[in-house]
Amino acid sequence: MQQPPSVFKTEYWHRLEDGRVICDLCPRHCRLREGKRGACFIRQALDGEIVLTSYGRSSGFCIDPIEKKPLNHFYPGSSVLSFGTAGCNLSCKFCQNWSISKSREIDTLGEVALPQQIASSAQRYGCESIAFTYNDPVIFMEYAVDTAQACHELGINSVAVTAGYICDKPRVEFFRHMDAANVDLKAFTERFYHKICSGHLAPVLDTLLYLKHETDVWFEITTLLIPDENDSNAELDELTRWVYDNLGPDVPIHFSAFHPDFKMLDKPRTPPETVKRARDIALKNGLNYAYVGNIFDESGDSTYCPSCHKKVLSRDWYQLGERFLTDDGACMHCGYQIAGRFNASKVGFGRKRIPVRIA
């Protein structure tokens, strides 16, 4: 089997007069001396340049339902080949994939897979899409872009599950190759991003605005609700009003329940009532599609027509139930066109999670 390169040259960086190299991929702008790695861990200063050290190597592959990303309006019921690498450019204390995103061991990337191998495997397993997930694909942008291109040649969609923490120029190139995205809007205060994620809110909002107004990428938003951190009525009201005013009523938003993990073990699980309350606030503020996550609530998981308010697609976790949508996504009750990307899938992939080997 062809082996991946040990280092892969990148584009978004510049040198300083003192010999350091600044990474221009994300707003952290890491200033690195020779041999040092950025905060993301997988981008490194080498021979006066920034290189990617995880190209062609993954922490593993799994076939999931598209609803798990979560994407409820992007070919519902379809299957997606999911994978990630190591590292992350944010430092969220509550990270629920921390064993991957906070990994500092490149050797843990045991699965070798070049872009063409991933594309052919997705085709072989009957997956309509691939998803860059588990850790943020922004940091392994070159690997993700090459894989997306290989998949497009076979008619397979590319999905980015991302925090949207990326600079302007690479943002254009990255999303040019994506068909869909789920953007993790972690909170709606600078305090939260600075204190809990070691980042800033503004670049994430810029990414959302860019996706809406300058691309054809289908995207949805997810916010993990943490008790006493980002779950107040005032913050949820401000967040959902901003989405409505700036992105419009048709961008789906998912509110998920937190469970203690990584460095945030002192917080309790999010009560289901909090997640349902967030959904109610979103709907009250004019958003047409608001969902719950990590709790059981069939009504909060299901899709309703904004025109006649009847249920058009029921969900039990990731299992699809009754469907009152035409193949192209129109409500069978009143004819209203539901926002999203749809096809003729009737049964759906279901709640399965199937680990696979690419080699």
C-alpha cells in the first residue's frame, strides 16, 4: 500500500524576521520556532515553513447515520463514512471527543488512508457522504480538501463538522470543497469562548455569515448547553435572535445536553427541560427548524412544516419514522418546500454505528 507523507507542505503561513513562522490558518496565529508545533499539535514549523504532520493518517473510520453529525436536512436517512485525525485548535474544557482532539501522540493515528482510498471505500460501503469529524477538519485542511475532491469524482458528498474557527483566506478554500457543514456555536458570549475554549466568538460568527451569504454549502448549527455557563434564557434569546436576523429562519439549530467530561467534571448533566426550553425559545424567535440532542424527545427530534405545522419527518434518536415529504423535500400536507437537501430515501440508515477498516 502507498504510504502517506511524513510531512505535507501547507500554504497559509508567513515568516518573521526573527526566524519564527506564523501560522495563518486559524485565529490563534501560532508563532513557532523551528521544530515547534502549533496549539493544534498537527501543524509544525519545519525548515522555515508550516507543514501538516497527519496527512493520510486517521484515528479510525466508522459508518454513521447523517443525523448523527447532526444534519437533519441533508439527505435524511443516508449513511456517512466518518473519520478524523488528532489535535484541535480550540481547548474546550468540556470536550467530549478529548481522547482524539487532545491527542499529543501522532502514533495513535493507526489507520493509514490516502484520499483516493477513502473515496473508494465510501463508494464500496454505499455511503452517500463522508464526514470530517471527531476533531476539527480545519486543522487538517489539506488532507480534507484532497479527500473531498477524490470523493466528488465518485459523486460522494463531503461534510465538515467544525467549530468554524478559521481565518478568512483558508475559509474560502476549505468550504469551496464542502457540500454541507455542522458548525458548533459553543455559546454566544466572548467570556465563554475565552474562559472555556481559549478562543473568540467573532471568527465563528464570521464563518456562519460567510457560509450563508457567500456559499451554497448546506449548514446547520449545534450548541451544547452547559448548566450555568451558556443556558440562560437571555443568552439563548440573544443567540437565536442573531441567527434569525443574520442567517434567516431556515438554518436548523440543534441544542444538545452536556455530560461531564474531560476537564469539566464538576458540572451536572443538562436537564432535559433545559434543552426543550432552548428549542422553544428558538421557535418563538422565528426559527423554522429547532431540534434537541442527547435526550429522548421524539417531538423535539422531528421535523415540522413551517407552513401547516404538521409533522413531515419523525425521528426516534437517529431512526427515521413516518415521512410526509416528497422526494425533493416538499410537505405532502400542503406543498411547502422544506429547506435542505433531500432525495428519495424512505427507510434510512437507522441507529447503526459500524466501525470499518479502510486498508
